[in-house]
Amino acid sequence: MGPPKLTPEQRARALEKAAEARRERAEIKELLKNGTITLPELFERAETDGHAAGLKVKDALASLPGLGKVKSKRLMERLEIAESRRIRGLGARQREALLAALS
């Protein structure tokens, strides 16, 4: 069994939806990078925004000022957060641990 059979219109709509999600996530990472929003604000936004909730934790952390890919990876390993984890998949304790480690 392969992927579902889509009409060309359905496929085009799905591709546009995926592109929009990528644009939204890139915008959120840029907001984090320039300090417009903070990690707690991102967590709050993820409650209602599916694009924010779908952002990978490693990408969000790497976008924070002063934290790059290496430091964010080490932090996630120390807090035992899987590299593939998305914001929506973080438990309350993991969120608290991240905020405490970054404050």
C-alpha cells in the first residue's frame, strides 16, 4: 500500500498547506532569534497555534540568542528530551526543566 491517490487539485492544496506551515515555523524561529518572543511565550502560543506546536524543540532552542545547535543539543540530552520532540509533545516537567535551565 502506497501513499493515498490524490487528484492534482488535492495535491496542489496539500503542497501549499505544507509550504505555509514551513513559512510559519521559519517566522517563529526568526521571532525567537531576534528576541521578539521568548520561550515561555512560544509555549503559550503553541496552545492555540498548530504551527508553533509543530516546531521541533531543537530548532526552537537553536534559534534562541546565545544558544546554537551544539548547546541546544547538549541541553536536550541533559534534560533527556528526544531530538525529534516537537513543542506539542513536551510534558509539563520538560517545559519547566527547559525554562529553569535557560533562566
